[in-house]
Amino acid sequence: MGKKILISGASVAGNTTAWWLSRHGFNVTVIEKAPGFRDGGQNVDVRGAGREVLRKMGLEQAALALSTGEAGTDWVDEHDNPIARFAVDDIGDGPTAELEIMRGDIARMIYEPARQHCTYRFDETITSVQQDASGVTVQFHNSPPDRYDMVIIAEGVGSPTRELIFPGENKPKWMDITIAYFAIPKTAADGAFARQYNTLGGIGATLKPGRGNTVHVYLGMQKKPEGENQWPAERQKQFLQERFSNAGWHFPRILEGMHKTDDFYFDVLRQVRMSRWHANRVVLTGDAAWCATPLSGIGTTLAVVGGYVLAGELSKTDDLPAALAAYERVMRPFVKEGQGVPKIVPRMLWPHTRAGLALLRGVMHIAGKPLVRKIFSKLFLRDSEKVGLADYPGKVGG
């Protein structure tokens, strides 16, 4: 058996890394703080290089079969009249990707084959890490300590283990967007197109088709962060209730569903900015390393590609510092692309004034014209192919 590796985090980045490492012959254990596998979560896109990695894994068709079936995105007014339509059939990967899938569905799709080759432990977290020249001793919250050749942190944007090992090194870039994700029941008003609606006061929402009888809500507002991500969920819901209760459109239905959902996620968007992703035998990947936020449109693509590259570089050499340096060298430009969303974009897309809203709708009306929409979509989205994917030799398959 190959080197013994611990991964903390069992979502898309952690599972993808585990999948590839196990197929390169490593002995992989994955821990996850949740008591069981986490289904649910928001709609995510897989684009460009991310789809190429899924193809290499033999999972692209399975992912397409789990697609939400979203046909495109309509930018709408208060009566649901489209101001602009961006159909997948017309432009390929626009605001709606050709592969739209629920976070829980893609994470489980990778987890199921990965767990045939890896050990998974839920309801577990790291409490301390001691590194030396030959390995890493890890203390756990619920298990005896153990020894590993290296540790991979694939947790979320607020990763506590990252802060344990890289204290104070994250210099977050706050995007001035507060957002909540949750599912509500589908009604006759909901079709195959996502609907994006913005109104006065810097608030807006997206209703996106889900699988089954659900619609997935992105409820957002453009404002400076005030620590709302640290509040308990009930206070967060009350905050949203107060901000959106008089905004018309579908907000009464959205807010009613928010109070009934059991899959509520709230965050204040910020990018993770780290000058290094590894320290000796510990390395970061996914959102813990570089969270680009949903504004990039390629966050899940970065997670999938990062897992592939990290495992591949580790498989090429026994020189750990060289492998981790190569991983950073490949991924840094791609992450820079994903994080390259100007902060003026949220301000423009979530206007506060009547003049700003009129300008946004005028721009979107022009952007939805047949000759313009493909160009607009390319400007709106980050480049999902801005990375060179090597073919890593090794024991791949199964």
C-alpha cells in the first residue's frame, strides 16, 4: 500500500482528491465533521476543465443524468416578464452551465465510488497537528491519534483546520454580498428556466429549477459585511424576513418556504486569499485554499480540477515539496482567473436606486439580443478552461 494520507472534508474537493489518490495507489482516510454524508446544498455548475476531469473519471454521463435540467436563465421584471433570456441551447455555457447539478448530487456521485477504495469517518474533526521530518501526528476530537505521511485540508471557506495550521494567513477579499440558499416547493409558475430578479435597495433573488418538486432559491443583498455569517440561523432568517418582506415579486412565497426548509445555508461572500497553500506535509485544496465565491461561476470546477491536479502531482514523485510546488504552479493561474471578479460587478448587478435598476435592466435587455448574448456571457463568466490538464500515469480505473 502506498503513502498514508488524511483528507479533512467530504464534499466535492475532498471526494475528488480521495478518488484520484486511491486510484494512484495511496492509502486514503477521509474525515468529515458532519454526522453523515451531506446531501442537499445549492445548484452548482461544472464547466470546461471540470467536465474534462469528470470525463477522465468516467463520471460525466452520470453527472449529466443528475442534471437539474435548467434550460437557461431569464432576467425578469416584477411580473416575471423576461428582460433578457440566456438559453443554454443558444450560447452553451452562459449564466446557466450545460451541466447544472446539485452540490449534494455531485459530491455523492464521487463519494460512492471513492468509499470503495478509501476509509471514511464522519462526525470527526482535527484538534491538533504535529509535523516532523518523517510524517504528521494528528489528534482527533472523537478518535485516537494517528500518524500520516501528509494531511490535505479540503474544508470550506471558513475552515477551522486551515486557521489551526496557517493562523492569520488568509487575507479574505469580501465581495459585499450576503446570500442565503435553500429549497422551496415548486409551483405552476416555475418552469425550466432560472429567473433572476433584482429590485431597489440592493436586493434580489434567483429561482433555479431543482430535481423533483423543488425550486432552489439564491436570496441576496449587496451590502458591507457585518458579521451576519456568525449569527444563529433563526436570527439570519429574521434578518432576511425584515429585508425582503415588502419587496413584492415571489418574496412572500420565498420567505414562507425559508421558515420551513431544513436545508438553509447563509453566508457573507468572501474569497480566500492565501500566499501559500502548503506547509511542509499539510496542503490546502478547494474552498479552504482559494474560495472564489459563486460569483465566479467556476467554484465547483476549481474544486474538481484541484483534486485531480493535487493527486496527480503527488503520484508523479516521492519528492513531496516538489509535488506540492508543482500543484501550486498549475493551479495558481486558474484560481487567479476564478477570483478575478471586480468588486464593482456585485454593485452593478444588485442596484440600490431607481436609476441603477433602470440602467441594469437596460443593459440586460441589450445583452439578451441574439448578436450580443454570447459575447456578454463570455465577459460575465470566468474562463473555465484556463488551466493545462496533464495526463498523470498511474493505477487509474475501477
